[in-house]
Amino acid sequence: MPTTTPQDPTDERVLAPATSMDAVTLHVGDLETMSTYYADAIALEPLEERSRGRQVHRVLGRGTTPMLRLVHTPDLPAVDPRQAGLFHTAFLFDDATSLAATVYRAAQDHRSRFVGSSDHLVSEAFYFTDPEGNGIELYTDRDRDLWLHRDGNLVMGTEHLDPNAYLRTHLTQEAVDAGPALAGRVGHVHLQVGDIPAAETFYLDALGFEATVRGYPGALFASAGGYHHHVAMNTWNSRGAGPRASTLGLGDVAVTVPGRADLDALTARLRARDLPFADDGRSVAVRDPWGTLVTVSVPGTTTEDLLAR
């Protein structure tokens, strides 16, 4: 009888290695201020918008890559920095020159609040806060061959990174002038949660991310495919927080998986844990323990898809 060598089956307990992050949704009180801020400071250009009753949904990005959806919801109260929700949206750039140009833009905008900068060993990052209190990280990755692991954890740090020295080394007028013509994307999303074990149960066991850094005080980092992190969860400002109130700030965390089979594996994990979800064939939407919406989609998400959510 002929024999065949079976291929290793896909591990349906975890997200596929090719998983990535997609555009983050923010509820905003002043659409024009926020739109012009992200256009001027982060070099995102408006791609498309749609009105839905009193709400206006506007998608911004670079090239054809959506990176942010702003939803005008002026009746909501301001972001509460102690509730569960967004710690920061992390925009990833291809190289140091692109990063430096964006950092320079953000620093020059009087509406920005510069929070700090760090060498994380796997990446170099700069932090700002937008006009409505949403955190922003601008970063570029070090070559993956340079990442180190110890005792089953990726080695990440918070080392000094001089922003002025970085700009002197990497900033070019050509990159500043290129603005949104230089590629960018959402690299990861860092969340505020009320409890790390509950976050692990949802984001790792149910969604399927895998831990990359455990043991960091009050935080957990996780990813698909060995990336340093696609999501992070911390309780630094929000320890013990309950379900989120309706406020400005984070509206949706978007994840992209390679295909429908990945969504089927996800829905199986959600059903096994009795977690309610919505499935429209191309995306699965589910809420975390604090009410944050997470949408997991197959590739090809368009601005139309984002506006329809």
C-alpha cells in the first residue's frame, strides 16, 4: 500500500503567523481638529468618508493603506484615562528615515504632547498624545535577526533614546516633503485593561494570540508568528476597571488573518468559551471583557468595509 507523509496541520488554537493589525477606530468629539491633526502631525491623508445619521465616519491612511477611522460622536464624554480602552495606537514605519520624518512632524505640531522615547531593543519608538487624549506610538522595528530570547520570553527593554540625536542622524527634508507617500501601517495596539489574567483568557486563549513577554510588571505582550507584539495589555492606569462607559476614544481594534479557515478556527474557539460574536462571512466581531470591540477580518479590507462597520 502506498504511503504518504502528512503535512503538519495548522494549529487551530492560535492565530496564523501571517496575522497583522489593521486600522484602529477612534470616536472623536471634534472631527476637523482630529482629522487635520493626524494629517499634519502623522502625515495621514483622508481616503474616504460617509455620513450615518449625525455621525461622520472618516478613514485616513497612507497610499491605499487605511490606518485610522475617525467617527464623529460629539455627544460622548471625554476619554477617561483610568478606564479600560486605548493606551496607544502604534504606527509602524519601514525605516529610520520615514520614522524620523513623522516624529519631526508630530513634534512640530503645537497640538501634540510629546510623552517620551525609548529603545525597546526590538524597536525604536516615540510617544505622543493627540488633542483628545489618545496615545500614539511612532516606531520602526530592528531586524528580526537581532531580537533575543531568554527563558521563553522575547527580550524587550526600555532604554534611553535621545530624540534630538535620532533626528540629527536620520531626518531628511526629502522624507518630510514626501509625507503620506512614505509607507506606514498599524503595527500593534496597546490596551488598558482591568485585569491581566482576564485579558490573557480573552486575547490569548480565545482570540489566539501567543504570549511573547510575561512577567513585565502589570503588562502582557502577545503576537502571532513570533512578532514582538501585535497587542499589549496593561493595568498601569486601569487596574480593577470594569466594563467601559461610552466615551470618546477607542472604538474598534482590527486584526487581519490570512483566510476564512482562520475565521472558522476563531469562531470555534469563541463557541467553546460561550463568547457571543457576529460573523458576516468576511469578518468576526467580538467584545473583550471590558467591552472593547475586536474585529478579525480576511485580507482585502477596503475603506468601504471600514465605513460599513
